Amino acid sequence: MTKPKYKFVSSHTARRSFCTNAYNAGVPPHLIMAISGHKSEKVFYNYIKADSLRKAMQAADYSYFQ
């Protein structure tokens, strides 16, 4: 017997996906944290699944690094 895909996705998975996708889209972390309920940046950055290359590319968008 097979199950529909939504049966395999928990609210935790959806929350983590939202945080990661919003971060990767360039939404400032403090805004994501306000929506997701994270209280500390340390926990937030451990929570999202953003790789080092993605973080470097986002930093490169700022004129300070150019």
C-alpha cells in the first residue's frame, strides 16, 4: 500500500523548508525569525539548511564585499 506524499511531511518539515527557502530567496533572517518564532540567531542558523556556497553568494550581493 502506498501513501500520499503529504502523509510524509510533518509541520516541522514544512517550517524548516519555509525558513530555508525564505533565507535562500534573500529574506532577512530577522524577518524569517519573526514569522517562524525563533528567538536566537544561533538556533536559527543551525535550523536552516543553507550551504556555504549559498551563504557566500548572498554575501557577495552586498556592495561592501565588492
